[in-house]
Amino acid sequence: MKRKVITTSDGSTSIEMEEWGETYHSIHGAIQEARHVYIERGFDKIATPEIKVLEMGFGTGLNAFLTLVEARKKNKVVEYHSIEAYPVTEEESKALNFEALYDISEDEQLFNQMHQCTWDTTHQITSAFKLHKIHNTFEEAVVNQEFFDVIYFDVFGYQFQPDLWSVEIFQKVYDALKSGGVLATYACRGPIKRAMKQVGFTTEKVPGPPGKREMLVAYKQ
Ligand SMILES: C[S@@+](CC[C@H](N)C(=O)[O-])C[C@H]1O[C@@H](n2cnc3c(N)ncnc32)[C@H](O)[C@@H]1O
């Protein structure tokens, strides 16, 4: 499917799936949404000095990049695993402007490293941030059990990919999460909440980012 790089209302870039008119992030602000949903409602809720993150959908790498920035600010050590079946091209990743919007030395080439590093191997991006990108589908990927503190559930909307918001996929991420772990997602539909509850999550509706009234956070007891 054809994709194009777009600019959202906060000045940060994203990607649009042209046939669907579906964007990887909110058109009201990609960075604004990603920080609100995944950093503030997910990553920041974990108090331990070492945090293991599992992301469903590496896409533009925005969530990985923002997690690295946040981890630096808070002196956290992160191991970040991310599943993606349809990686962006080099041309697309070079057109994304996230790093330029942050006060990060260009010499480090952090965002570039995240995209250029090979799949299915663990890479030390900085001394405190390990990245393991898994090139596979959510359905087929095998992930560690009871290993992750936080899950960023960032798949395309329910109206486009309802099968990815299913009991089977939520069971996979529930099993991957440690007890006390948290899952954050931008979505809030009834069937999504019901599928989460069916596998054992406790769910909570919380205010969404600008342009979205509510989003879901789910906890594993
Ligand atoms: C909403 S976008 C992800 C956004 C990403 N987290 C970011 O910050 O750019 C959803 C992602 O899921 C990927 N995807 C779609 N179907 C998939 C599948 N069945 N298995 C794995 N990845 C899939 C897409 O290629 C896309 O990168």
C-alpha cells in the first residue's frame, strides 16, 4: 500500500497510508500524541531503574526515540523490543524530523542508528538503551514471557485491522508482561476493552491526547 510522509499540527512528521487515509499518529500532533499515550501513560508509570518495553508496530521509530529521550532525562536503563512487519524505507526515515525537534547532538545519530541497525539482533544504541527490532507479524512473532514492564500497543485503527485488536493478540502481550506491568494504547472502543478484559487485564479509560477524548490503559495484576 502506498505511504507518504506528512506533517502534523505540532510540526512533527508522520506517515499516511494513502488508500486508507489512516496516519501512523494523530494529525493533531505526532509527538504530542506519542508522548501523552506511551510515555506519560506507559513508560513514566514504571518506577524501577531498569525498564523493558515491548512495542507493537515500530513504524517511524517515534516511540522508540521518545523513550530514549525520556530514559536519558530520568536516568533509566531501557531494553526496547519492537515488532514490525512492514518497515519504513530509508527514504521515509530520512524524511522524518523527530530528532531535529529535540536538543540532541546530531553527532550521535541516534534516530538514524535505530533505523539502520539490523533486525532480529540486539543493539546497544547508547550505554543505557538496547534496541531489539523483530521483523515479523504480530500474529507470528514469538516474544519473551513475563519479561516486559510496559507494552505500547500501537497498531492501526480497529476499523482497518480489527483482527489485531483480538483476544489472541492481547493474550500474547498479556503473557509477555510481568505482573504489575502496564499496557497503553490510543484506542478506546468497547470491543477492544472487552478483549483486554477477557485475557485478564484490568482496564482504565483515561483522557486522550488533544483531539481524542479517551484512551485505554490496561494493567496485569
Ligand atoms: C500505527 S502504525 C505504528 C506507529 C509506530 N509505533 C510509530 O511510532 O511510528 C502501525 C504499525 O504496525 C505495522 N503493522 C501493520 N500490520 C502489522 C502486522 N500484522 N504485523 C506487524 N506489524 C504490522 C505497520 O506497518 C505500522 O508500522
